[in-house]
Amino acid sequence: MQDVIPAATTETSTETNPASTARVATHPIHPMLVSFPIACFVGTLLTDLAYWKTAEMMWADFSAWLLFFGLVMGGLAAIAGLVDFLSNRSIRALPPAWFHMIGNVVVLVLALFNSFVHSRDAWTSVVPSGLILSALTVIVLLFTGWMGGSMVFRHHVGVMN
Amino acid sequence: MGSLSDLICRDRKRGLAVSLAVCFVGALCLAGCDESAPDPKTQIGANPDLPAQQRYLVPPMHVAAVVGWKQGEAPTVADGLQIKAVAVGLQHPRSLYVLPNGDILVIESKAPGTEPIKRPKDFIMKWVESWATSGGDTGESNRITLLRDADGDGVPEVKSVFLDHLNSRSAWHSLEMNFTSQTPMPL
């Protein structure tokens, strides 16, 4: 049927998976860190909704802290992710990697703006712009998370051979 | 900046709260000077003409620079008069009280530093507020210092701590109330 075995494409490559560069004992660091910003930014949306409905200052303070720690851990996750992205040509060759990278930069920029909005006092620190930014952050996170899933589960980025 | 040569002869309000209040009032004045004065009639009644609400990502901050007295520097006084520093090295003197015998009590006070951090913003706020103090955290404050010039030569022989461990004491009258409340009641 086939005279020549086609050169392995990135989609179906079983020869060598794109390796992660920032790793500890073969475990990539980036997936260890991303849980923190994801949980923090989703939590921010929930506490913003709670503040919107109750006007209880505690929820707005929760949001501010969640954004702060989400940004700190997200910054660390971004460093690990960028090291993987920039130091491996085969990762950069994957379209989902670009969507994942650019989308998550958008997430961090949105969260940074959101932090400044949340630094206002009382109602205007959340409603409406803070709440809208929190929701946008989570929507973009859903997309970038899906792209990250494509990178690992379809393209085996960081998976051992 | 950072010079501690506070001169008692001029009531120099260098406390943090006062500095901030001055900045705030100054900002209000500036804002007020920007536009010509509106018709007062538009500002009273059931539907006053209020300025539009403004929201900022980073609020405008105008913190006045702290200018300390240089060593030996003093205000100029009229001919025939002289002026001298009664005390130097005070920590944020806020107000004075001269007792009937001529003793001077200086109320030194600053923030006690016990305010809780409620939001991440509070870290940055504390940092910005520290610009408004003279020389930052320079030592013990929140106390009342006694100055006694018994021989009347203008240089006090006694400078001692009269009361300490006070929190943000800003005025004498509240202390007077404390004295009153501590007076033993006749049984």
C-alpha cells in the first residue's frame, strides 16, 4: 500500500514527545503551578458575585486577595511556561501552544487591571467593571485551559516517551 | 529630609495624619482653583449640580515633600528679637502645652503601627504614606516630653519623657480627661 512511511507529523508523532525544559526530576513545573492561578481567578469570580449580591465587604476583600495571589502564582507559572515554550522548537511549532501562551498573557493582563479596579473602595471596586473583568478572565481561562489540554493530551508536550 | 531638628518655637505639624490632611486639603484647593467658581445657586436645593463621578485605576497622589530644618536653621524674626530652638530631635511633635510654672509638654505622636492589613492595597498605601513622614521610622514616638527651663535662659535644662506608650495622642485635652478620670473618687 504505502511505499514510504510518511514523516512523522506533530499530530501523530510517537517518536519523541516535545519535552519540557523547566522541570523537576522529569516532572514539568508549569502544570504544578497553573492550578493556583486557575483556582484563584475562578474564586475571584465567585467572590465578586457574592459581593454583588450581598454588598458584604468581606467578599470584595476576598476578591482582592485572590487576584493578588493568582497574579503572583500566575507569574511564576508563566515563567515556567515561557521557558518551556521558548526553549523547545517543537513546542513552538504547535498552534495550540501559541493560543495557550497568548491567551494566558491576556489572562494575566486582565487580572492585573482587575487588581487595580479592586483597589478602589467599596461598590465600584467590583460592580460593574471588576465583575466584568473577573468573568472575562474566567472565559479566557476556559479557552487557554482547553488549549493546554490539547498540548498535553493530543501533542504529548512534556509527556515521557 | 530626615533631619530631626524640629523647632518648638514654630508649631511644626509633621505628624503623618496631619501631613496627609494637608495634602488632601491642598489637593482640594488645587481642584477648586481649576475652574471658575460656579453659581452658588446650582449647588443648593433638592437637585444640586454635583460634579461627575471619577474612577481611577491609580488614584492621583500628590504627597508633599518633607523639608526638615537644617542644623542651626531658624525662622527670621524682627530686629530686637531673637529666636532659638528650645528642643531638637523630637519625634513627630503634634502639639504643645505650657504649664503654669513654665514647663512645656510636647505631645509627640505617630501611627502606632497596629492597623491590620485588610487588602493587598494596604501594603502600597502604607508605603506611599511613609513618604509624608519626616525621615520615616526614626524612633520612639507616641509619648509626651517634658521641657523645663527653670532659670529662664531659653535653654531647657530638663528634657525627659513625661508619659510614654501612648497611641497617636494628638491633643492635650484628652489627656486632661484621663487625669480627671484617674483622680481617686471619695468613698
